[in-house]
Amino acid sequence: MLIISRVCAEFKNHAGKVVYRVSPGDLGLIREAPETIREDVLFNLLVSDGSLEAVESVNRRKVLENDPMLGTDADGKNAGAAAAAATKAEGKRKPAKDDPGTDSGKQ
């Protein structure tokens, strides 16, 4: 599997052994990584955060080879993934009873 990472990380298997490491020299570069890193919880966390991207298609690979930071925000994270995660988190927020933004039916 091809990945591009914007953060350093270590991916481990179920036994706790490191199976792949993203070092500072690998940041922003497309690298071959073993499929087993998908089993690590960190992999899904970084993908949803936008810090890591699994390059799924030839077209996306070509785009990222030309501009590895394309579509990222100031933190170097995939802006689309970060926005989606923020929207999802905001949708789960429950307003407090005394929150002036809620309509309690009282006037």
C-alpha cells in the first residue's frame, strides 16, 4: 500500500512489534507500507485526522507526487478530512441546559 504521511508515527502489529515507521525524512513523500499497518488503531486515527493518506489510485498518486501538500491546511493535515471530523464532532455535541443557544420553550 502506498501512503503519504504528514506526521511521524510508528505502526505496530497485535503483538506490539513495530512493523512500519514514518521518520522525519519520510514526511510528505509517497512510501510503500505494509498492509498490516491498517490493523493499528493509530492508522485509522491519523487517516481520519488527515495526517496520513493511503494513496488508493494512480491519479491521486500522480497529483501527490507533483504537490504532496495539496489539500492540506496550515498544520499540514488534509483539510477535507479535518473539516469532516470537526463537523462530525460538532454534530455529537449536546448543548447544556443553560446554553443561551438552546430553545427551552420558556420566555
